[in-house]
Amino acid sequence: MKCKGVSVQECKSASVMKSARVQGCKSARVQECKGASVEQEEHLHTCTPAHLHTYTLARLHAYTHTRLHAFTLTELLVAIAILSIMFTLLFIPMTQAFDNARRGRIMAELQNAADYALEIMVRELMQAIEIMPQERKDEQTQNPLDLYDDMAGDDDTLSRIDFVVRSVGDDRMSPGYWRQGYSVITYYIRRNDPSREFQYLDFGTEKANRRQVFRTQWLQDQNIAPEPTIWDGTYWYVRGAWIMPDLSQLPEADPNSIPPRGGKISHTALTPPDIDVADLRFTVERRPESEFKAQKPIAVVIEMTLRKPTPGAKAKGNNPNETDVPSLFVRRRVKVVLQNVR
């Protein structure tokens, strides 16, 4: 029993000592933890703002690594700048290409207009049997021919030509009712609206009033166009239709009257109103003879210049007849041999 009791006592003592050690260890650990917390708190209190900033950035950096990546403001601005530069580099060639396309279309219109007018004039001049003298003055005012072109008071002798042809009924330029016979054809330059002044560009509310080539076929008689009889060695002094600046004002011809009453058969524009005829000249080449009556016409040289404003052209200053950029133009020179003039 003694041994057993001693053993019990020893066991109890060992248990007590073990509990004491456990309690001491726990107390030590608590003291260590508290000490560490105090030291950490003191360390945080002793940190400078720079250390806190570094600590904050470190925590933010660790946080951003867990988030999805995105563009920054600087990257967006750089991307927008690059796209703007690329768009500019592409826009300039595209604009130039569109301008060249518009210029090409205008040049094609000028070429077609010149070809159409010259085709008719050359074909009919080749059928001419007589070319009327160009050198003429008004019998009453003693002034040379003054057409309704760009300015008043100038000499437009070379801008008009009159010749006699043998017209036929199936001619596409003559009315269907016109019977076979002789008539006069006149080519001349005139403003689209002869009641207004010449105006090359649209300016404000006023529309352009450009020059055109007109063709008038008319029947001559002593009432509307008396035969000229006065010749001073340089000019013929004429009256009526021979000196009229606008043949559209002629009365209508009556081919059914006996004798046929003179007047206008047809009046047609050979060039469109949106194209300006900057120059029109008819130069008659004659035989080199000493006497005027023997100087028969052998050829007619046609010189014509058509122009149209460049796309985007504006009036220079307040003058609608001048542009800030050069216009597009076509020049033609054709020589017509007069095979039927004797």
C-alpha cells in the first residue's frame, strides 16, 4: 500500500508540475505576443510618410496583380494620336483622288462639247457654196460688229461667220417642214441670256451667265437682210441681219409664201450653258489674188477655247469673272477646206 500510495502522490505531483509548466508556457507565449504587438505598433508609429507610401504601393501592386489588365490614360492618348496621324495620311490621298476624278470628269465634258460643236461646224462648212465677207460695219452707226459676248464696244468681226448652203429636208439641223433650197447658216458667240451682263461664276444670288456658240439657219431677203452695196476697201456697210448681234430676234421664215418670206428657220446652241466659250474665231483663207473679187475663200480656220471652273473655285475678290485658281480649259484649232466654193 505504501508503494502504491507513493506512486499516487508522485503522479499527482507530476500532474501539478505539468500543469504549472503549461500555464507558464501559455503566460510566456501571451507575453511574447503582446510584446510583439507592442513592438509592431511602435514600429508603425515610428514609420515615416515615405515608408507608409511604399507600404501602400506594395499592397496596391499586390492587389492589381489579382485584377484584369486595362489601358491607362496615357496609352489611350497615344493610341488616339497614332490613329489621327494614320487617318490624316490616308485622307489626303483620298481627297486628291476625288479631286482628280472631278477634274477628269470636267475635262471629259469639255472634250465632248468641243467635239460636238466642231463636228457640226466642219460638216456644214464643207457643204458651203459661198462665204459671206466678215469685214462689215453698221451702215447707220459706222460701228463694227459688236456681239453680246463679254464686253460692249469691241470688234467681234472674227467671232461670226455667215455662209450659204444648199439645205435639204432630211438635214438633222433643219426643221422637218423645211423644203430643199438655199439658206444662210451663221455661227456666232453670244451670252446665254443676252439681257444680262457676262458672269463667269455664280455670285451671291446671281447665277452665272456664260457665253455659248449658237447656230442660226435663216432665209435671206431684202427686208431682213438687204444685199450690201457699199465697200470702202476694208469694210462692207450692211444692215439688218448681217449686223445683228442676236439672230434669235429674227422673225420666223415662211417657206410657203410666194415668194418665200425671209426669216429664222432654226436657232440652236452648240455648246451647253454651263461651259464658257472663252474664245471663238473664224479666219477665212483666200486665194492670193490682187483683185478682191478674185480672192475666193479656200479654207476656214476655226479656233475655239472652252473652259469651266475648277471644282471648289471661288470668285477672286468681288469679281465673279475671275477665279482664285486657274480654270480647266480645252483649245481646238481645225482647218476646213472649202471644196464647193467656186
